[in-house]
Amino acid sequence: MLYLAIKAGISGILVAIASEVARRYPGFGGMIASLPLVSILAMIWLYRDTSDPVAIAQHATATFWYVLPSLPMFLLVPFLIGRGMGFWPTLLAGSVVTVLLYVLMNRALMHFQIV
């Protein structure tokens, strides 16, 4: 249980740092948020827990493919906000588009037996 709390604490601190930096320097905060810190931490935790390089490779492959459907949200949000849409409706629209793209990606990956 302590190990889980440590993992959650470290991961949460990284998110907090990114959001605090973004408050002062949006571009730099975006760069920090774009770093694959969560993916790297997930691979570290997974390796520490399993020592299974095959699981790490599968995780990295899945991460690559599942990052792709999340990218359009980062174009849609500034586009909609720039057109006068409020933050919450914009975030909802971006989230809905992302979920739909995840579903499509998941189907494609299963169809082609990639993940």
C-alpha cells in the first residue's frame, strides 16, 4: 500500500509541477506536459513490479498507438476557444472527440492484431 502511495505521489507531483509552470509560462508548461513523463514512470513502475521486458515492449507499443488519437484534441481546443467557445464546452468537445478516436483506434489495432 505504501508503494502505491509513493507511485501516486510522484506521479501527482509531476502533474502539479506542469500545471504550476503552465500558469506562469503556458508554452513551457505545455512542453513539460508533452513530455512522456507518465509513460516513462509507467514503464519504470511496470519493470520494477514485473521485470518483464516483453510487458515493457508491449506497453510502449500500445502507448505509441494510443497517443495518436489524443493529439487532435490539442488542435481542437485552441481552435474552439479561438472561435469564442467557452472552456468547459471546449474541453467536453475535445474529450468526446478523443474518446471516439480511441474507440476507432482500438478497433483498428484489434483488427490488425497490433496490440
